[in-house]
Amino acid sequence: MSRQSAPRGRVMPALVGWHVRIGEVVGRLFVLHLVWLLGVAAGGVILGAAPATLALNAVIRRDLLNRVLEAGNLGGAERPGLWQEFWRVWRTEFWRAQMIGAVVLAGWAVFGLDRLVLRGGVGEATPWLSGLVVVLSVLWAAATLIVWPVAVHFDESLPRVAKLVFVLALSCPAHSLTVLAAAAGWLWLWTGYPG
């Protein structure tokens, strides 16, 4: 079995190009994170989290769309810089994002109240109801993570977005579980490692 090595002179440029692309992606994500934090702060944290999250997803969607267009030699769409695009979406989608955020927050408040009631016990049904609340909480977590990209991708009313989220979450369980696994891993790292 012969071992073929890459032609001399081609390995290093490919390796450098690969590292440069990774550096660009990491740098862009870092800048997006900082802009997201500024967007959250601009709304006074409570009113800024939802529009900043929606704007972040809009910028990421545009990046992915441009990457696909460029890969197919279709040329990327002209667009403003990251800063301008983020703040344009933050301002134009502010109230729509607030409605989505309110629904998400209301759902988590209901699950929190359920956990408090069940902690006190409701008789023989407590273990079954606790299990049901856990399962519904996991499904709500998936919906919470999926709603932002769906709301960016489909310019629809809130009931239609909710329907699309649940249809997509149930029709693509592998995708939903992957999203939940990534979120669980991130949460584990965040809580497991101080600083």
C-alpha cells in the first residue's frame, strides 16, 4: 500500500487558508456576540433581549445565505455591514420580537409555577404530573431555541410562526434533539467551569 503525500507547495497554502477561514468565523461570532450584548443593553436588558436575539439570528441567516450563494458561484447579495444590519433589524423588528419574547417568557413562567405547585405535592398524581411537566419543559426549550431562526426566516404573524415552530420541531426530531443537545452542552460548560 503506497502512501501518497500532497504535492509540495500545496499543503501549506491550503492549511493557512483553512486557518484563516476559521479565524474569520470565530472573529465574526465574537463581534456578533459583542453587538448582541450592546443590543440587549440598548433595550435595558428586559426589553433588549428579544430584539437583539432576533437581529443576531437575522445576521447569521444572511451570512449563511451568502456563503451558500458564493459556494454555488451565484455571488453573494450586497448587504450593509454587520453593525448597520444588526441595528436595522433591531429597530424594525422590535415590537414583533417583544411579542415573541413575551410568549416565550409566559411559557417559562407557567412551567415555573407548575414546578412550584408540584413541589408541594398534589397527591398520588405528583410523580406523573412532574414527569409531564419535565417533558413539556424540554419541548418548550426546543421551541424557545427554534423560534428565533424561524421568525427571521419567515416573515409571518405570531400565530403562524408558532405553528411553524411546532411543525418543524415535531417533523424534524433529530434537528430538535441536536439543538437541545448543543444547548445542554453549552449550559453544562457555562455552569461547570467558573470564570
